[in-house]
Amino acid sequence: MVSRSYSNLLDLASGQFPSLCRGEKRFPRVKTVAGVLSELDDETSNSVSSDAPSSITQERVIIVGNQLPLRVHYDGENGGRYFSWDDDSLLLQLKDGLAEDVEIVYIGGLREQIDQSEQDSVAHTLFENFKCVPTFLPPELFTKFYHGFCKQHLWPLFHYMLPLSPDLGGRFDRSLWQAYVSVNKIFADKVMEVISPDDDYVWVHDYHLMVLPTFLRKRCNRVKLGFFLHSPFPSSEIYRTLPVRDEILKALLNSDLIGFHTFDYARHFLSCCSRMLGLSYQSKRGYIGLEYYGRTVSIKILPVGIHMGQLKSVMNLSETELRVSELREQFKGQTVMLGVDDMDIFKGISLKLLAMEQLLLQHPDKRGKVVLVQIANPARGRGKDVQEVQSETSATVKRINATFGKSGYKPVILIDTPLQFYERIAYYVIAECCLVTAVRDGMNLIPYEYVISRQGNENLDRALGLGPTIPKKSMLVVSEFIGCSPSLSGAVRVNPWNIDSVAEAMESGLTIPDSEKQLRHEKHHRFVSTHDVAFWARSFLQDLERACREHVKRRCWGIGFGLGFRVVALDPSFRKLSLEHIVSAYKRTKNRAFLLDCDGTMMMQSSVSINPNVEAVKVLNSLCRDPKNVVFLVSGKDRRKLSEWFSSCENLGIAAEHGYFLRHNNNADWETCKPISNFDWKHVAEPVMQLYAETTDGSFIETKESALVWNYRYADRDFGSCQAKELLDHLESVLANEPVSVKSGQYIVEVKPQGINKGLVAQRLLATMQQKGMIPDFVLCIGDDRSDEDMFEVISSARTTSSLSPVAEVFACTVGQKPSKAKYYVEDTSEILRMLEGLAAATEHAAMNGNLDPKQGIFDK
């Protein structure tokens, strides 16, 4: 199979293209090697920057799932093997939501093991006949991946089962995690064999492949990648127990769009990103987005639907009509309630049976008249827990039937053998009420199938003896812990653990008036029929296309190793400040201005030490000794603390409290940028802040001469952020008539006089240098947060005025890759210190060569 991908991005960057071609594009083959690989493998494939793709036209969609939507059949007579589409597979059904001219390629595993000698021929057959690319996994690796990490660790944890003992999921096994990573990498290799990065969209499905986005993003920085999780996503308190929690979160964030069935699942994911990675999200015009290294990762909330065409075609079968007639006769004179569940520990079958037992105890009149038919599909997993569920279910059914049964009547009928789809539909049709009492389930489409089946058709109505004008009705009792519950507003929602409550809901489902059942049915039918699987797929891919539109406008860089790899997406005009560039500009200029933020720039925000380190003070002194330099430290800290910290820097200018206080050097007096005499507003603001400080553990108030700051850096992130929003609104309300501004920043809410900001310091410095005859031809301004944006704006706009030399070199630089008015960025505080040390070294070199003019600084004149 000829690949359609650039696997070697170093060749791509250098212009050395491989020889194989498809039309105008050339792509090399990527080989797949099965085996256990650690999460640090494949480092040589780290990407470099990539240019904008030529087109964003949607040519193909590559669907990646754990299993291909195929069935394997064996010819008993000839001993041959053949394949057919699996009509029940969601991956196959979703193609109904795509345009007819969109090509779909499937990548996934097969349900059967294929001998290694046959794998090439099978792969060729599947691709030629079905556009399917199989991932052949060695049996031992598959067992560790699927039955090991997926079913022993992820599946229980995502369904809120903690491994508190070896019997409950088992302890974390690093070898199973390595197998999971290895399989995800094999899937990535298969994707790379067929992908055209500029044109194709990749849609990855479910928890089996959660680290696949990292491997794909590493190979193709601009891959158009969506991920949909079909299981629940647990709360942060549960998820944080997973030893590889950060690796999985970071891998998912390499997607462009992440989909969830419900808002609860999405909320839990966002909370985990906030608490564990320090990321914040925001809603923009109805879309939820996470900012991650310059990329916006979109969050989609959309429950999957059923395949209406398949369901209706089975309803039209003569076998279905016949089976409905048989069941109607079998349960003549009885009311049927139906449960359809997989035989596993999360489906709550035993709880449902206990509720049925309670119903018959509390309502003796229902005995002999009400039957619960429980269809138990074969378990997908295996192990001791499945056996226990089977034993408990059988024992409970026997007990109930022995207690309440009689000749010709069994209150519970357990069907634990596989049923044909048409048989299941027949049970839906004759059931007065459907019960879904799972204790945790990602979505569960049984209620949707039930509603459509109860709508019926002409043939089924005839089998039920219903006239064409009789309104249809249905009744649902659903657990509040399943994904479909929020979309079924007419259902009776229950807590499955509350047996009495479920029994009451069952009784209600039987006795509620028919007119009410009809109204509920109409509401559900309207939703289910319009929000089918085609709607779901179409909506997701539309949002994926929208989420990828910015790709053509961004420069992308791959950074990090192993599963910590991520792509930094930058505006084309926003680039990293190189040491060589700034040193070169520094050497050829004579009047230089420095505006340096303190916290997060000259000092690390997370540093345990509250004092600046020795290296920072030393480099500031070196820069200040050059008479061509004017260096100002601009901070939100109070002037007493800053004077104490930098007392050894005699020629350093300091602007305290965001520029309210200003001092040109150690020998100068403190000045105020704006004369303000009235601070009575503090008496109003401080009690309000104190209230929030007392109710938010870990927060505190910083009292400054010109401002008040509520700091929640050490509080719980989510609660602190929530309280900050409330405090902001509260302060804006009570201080509406005061001459102050109330602003939120990084873990702070600050009240300060109007017009006070760091931009004033920049304006004053440039104006003073101009007055002294030193028109700046070099400006370096560095900051890390929102308050520094005012400085960036001032020095950027100064180019259009006489404040700067016409040939001035201006470097507005932010710390980290994020939206900013600055044109440059540096990674962190240590990189800033290295850069300033490089400038200081240039000054010392000039002094050694006698090129340093020993004149006084401008503020000493």
C-alpha cells in the first residue's frame, strides 16, 4: 500500500521530498513493527516547524477505532474465509452523516486472530474491497492492551470503580501501560500509511486510543484530528488516582476537537485539565475552548444517536411481525416491563431485580399481571466480576420466581442467550415500560431503540391489533447515571441504588394515564428521530472542520519528548526571540531602554524563595553600569519590598505598584505618576475582600499604599476561580461611583486608582529619555501577564511618534506562548536570565576594548 504521508518532517523542512507520488504529492511508506515500546520511543520523529498547507478541502475521513466494522465468516465446506460489513457497528453507521463524495478509510483491529503468513493478503483484500486497514496485534500484546490496561484499569476507573483491592480492577501494572502505548503507536503507524495530512480528517474513537493523538501530532503538526470518548469521563477526584493521568490528558489535548456524550463528562475533563495541568477554558459564541500552547482545543458535547434506517428496516421484516404476534399471545393478559443490558457489573441488573421484588411485595395486586423480561446480552469482558454478576442475577431471578410465581406465571423471565436484532425489537414493541437502571454507562441507546420501536409501523400495528388512528405511547424509567438521561426529559429518572425509588418509578410507569404516556412518547420520538447517528456524525465533523480552520494561519513547532510532546501554534508574526538577534541589535545601538517585569519574569512565579536570586541581581547591575542603558524594573509589588530586594542595584530604576510609585535610581526620591489624595474607597473594598478571604481557604489580601489585592494562588483552582468572578462582580457593584478600576489577573483580583498601569511607566521613560537628548534606538520590554500588555502597547505604538528613533530596534517580549500584543516570546525565567547575561557580556566586552563611554547615566545629569 502506497503511503500518502510525510513521515520524515526533517526531509520536508529541507525540501528533500521522497520519490513515491500520488498526483502532485509525494509520500513515503511507513513500516509497522509490532512489539512493546516504551512511551519514550520514537524520539527521532519529533517534528520541526511546518508551513501552511495548500488547501483545507475535505477529501477523506479516516475513522480509527479499536475494531473495524467488519464480520469474519468461515466457509465450512471449502475452509475459506470471507468478510462482510458489520451493520451494527457505530463506525459504519456514522458514514450516513457524510456527503456521498467523501471517501472513508477505516483503521482498526479484527475480531479474529490472523496468522502472520496471511496478514499481507488479508490486508490487501480488506483495503481493496472495504477501504479498511487492519492493525494486526500479536496475541500477547493484545491481551495486555485490551484485557489488561483497557479492561482492568481504564474501564473500571472511568466507571468510578477504584482499585482499592486486587479484586477491584487490580493494582496499576506498568507493563500493561507500556502495551497500551505500544498498540496506540502501531495504530499511528497505520494511519501514517494512508493519510494525506493537508487534506484528510482523522476521527479517533474511544478510550482504547487515548494517546494516539500525541503520536499523530508528532508526525504531522497540522493533522486535522478529532477524538470522541464513548465512555463516561470520571470526576477529577476519581481520575487523579490514575498514575498516568497527566500523560493521557496531554495526549488528548493534541486533538483539535474532543467530544463527549454529556456536559457532565466534559465538565469533569475540563476540571481535570484545570486541576492537574493548570489550564483554563472559556466559552466563545457557544463553543467551549481550551487554550493549549497557542492552540485552541475545542470541546464538543453531543450524545450519539441510533441508525434510523437500520432499525426501521428490521421493523419491516416479516420475522419481526411474526415474533410480535407470538409474544403478544405469550403475554396475553399481562403487562410487560423490559430490561435490556449487557451482563456486567455496571448495568445494575441485580438492582433492577430487587426493585421488581419490592414492587411485588408492596403491590400484591400486580402479582400475576406484571412481568419483567430481562434480556442479558453476553458480557464484553471476562473475569471474576462477570461470573459473580451472572451468579447473583440467576439466584435473584430464581428467588423472585419461587416467591411470587405460580402455575403459568413467572414474574421475571431472564433471557441470557444471544437474540437476533428482530427478536429484541419484538420485545420492545410489546413492552409497556422500558427500564434502564445502569449504575454508570457512557450513553446507552436502548431507550432510543425502544421509543422508535414503540412508534411501530403498519405491519406491527396489525400484529398488535391497533388501528391506524390510535396514538402511540411509551414509558421510560432510566438511571440518572447514564449518558442518554439528560436528553430524555420525559423519562422517569431514578437513582438505581435506591431500590424503593426504582420500585415506585416502575409502579408509576404502569399506572400513569395513557394521555401522559402519549405526550412523553411524542416528545421522545421527535428528539430521537431527528438526533440520529447521521446527525451526530455530521455535527461532529462540521465542528472538526471549524476547529481546524486556524491551521492555515499558524506556524507550528513540535516540542517535548515522549508523551509530553505537544505542538506550539503561533501567529506568523509572533516568533521566539533569539539571543543572536537581540545581541546583534544591542551592539549596534547607543541609547537603550529596558522595561522588565519582576514576578514571572526576573523571578519565577512558583519559586519557594520570595527573594530574587543572585544571578538576577548580578545581571541587572551589569546592565545598569553601561551608561548607554536605562533599566527599569516594573512590578506590582510595594516599593518597600522592591527597595529591599534591589538595594545593591544603585542605577536601577524601579516602578512599584504597577507604576503608581516611581524612582529613577537609589539616590532619587520616590515620585507618583498621578497625584491621588483620596483612598477612602479602601474602607469599602477591604471588608468585601475580607469576606471572600475568610470563605476561600488559601486566599489572602495584599494591602498596598495605592491598591488592594485579593490573591488566591494557594486556593483550590476551581473554587478560587469561581470566587474571583463573584468578587469581581461584587466589587464593581459597590465601587461603581469610585475613581478606581477593578481587574482580575493571574490568581488575583485587584482594586487600584483609575489610570494607573505599567503603560504609564513606559510613556514616562521614553519621554524622559527624549527630553535628555537620548532618543531610544533600542527598547527591550519583557513581561508575563495581562498587566504587562499595557507596556507592550505603548512601545509598539511609539514607533509612529518621535519618542523612538526611526531605525529603533523594538523587542516586546512575553513569557511563554500565548496570545499577546508582544511580537516575541521566550520560554521561561531561566531563558530571560541567559539572554540578559548575553547582553551584559556584550557590555563587558565593549568595556574591555575601550568602547564604553564613561559618561553618566541620563538620570544623573
